[in-house]
Amino acid sequence: MTKSAKILLGIISFLPLVFSICCLVYYLLAIRDMIMLLPVSPDNSRRFAQSYISHIFSGPLVLFTILSFVTHVGLMIFYIVHVVAYNVKSEGEKVMWILLFIFVGTIAFIIYFFMRVVPLPARSALNDPGTRLSHE
């Protein structure tokens, strides 16, 4: 993996965490707005319920949730394939990483990136037989 590919993978590894934090912040801000509309009489309870439903199904919250889910699943598949394909020391360690990816998720992606992907030797364009360099 080239150095630029490692940098890009590092950035992408943090995306599910960033999108999840955006979901949480947006949801908490929506709750704050709804508390300000809290009904003081039974007549306002219907307006409060409509406000809650409209905030839950609003565009930004749904968008951040979908982005978080898609990046998480994509990274899970990528990292599981990476664990199986590259030389991990033992079968037990492979199983451990796969279970961490499934049950811990985003934090496990970040830890694996720094423990296993960063220390891999970078493949430069000069050493890669698949790339051709043009000389002028």
C-alpha cells in the first residue's frame, strides 16, 4: 500500500466516528429545540409530537445516519478482507480482529489501522511492477 493510500485510508477510517458524532449533535440540538416547545397544556401535546417526528425524520439526521452506516459497513468489509489477506501472525489473532471489527466497530478500525496498516512497508511507484513511469 502506498503512503498516499495509507493516508486516505486513515482519513476514511475516522469517517464513521465523525458522522456518528454529527448525528448525536444534531439529535441533541433537536431535543433542545423540542424541549423549548414542551407543552404546558394538553392542547399543545399534538404540536409537540409533530415537532418530534419532523425532527427525527429531517434531512440532515437521516443523511448523517446513512453516511455513517455505509462507511462503517464498507470499512468493516475492507478490514476483514485485509486481515484475511495479509500475514497476520496466527489464526487466533485473525479471529480476534474480525470479532473486534464486528462488535466494537469504528474504534477497532482505528486501532487496526495504527497497529497493522501503518507499520506495513510502503510500496513506492518505483518498486511496483504494475506501474510504468515515463521518462523524459
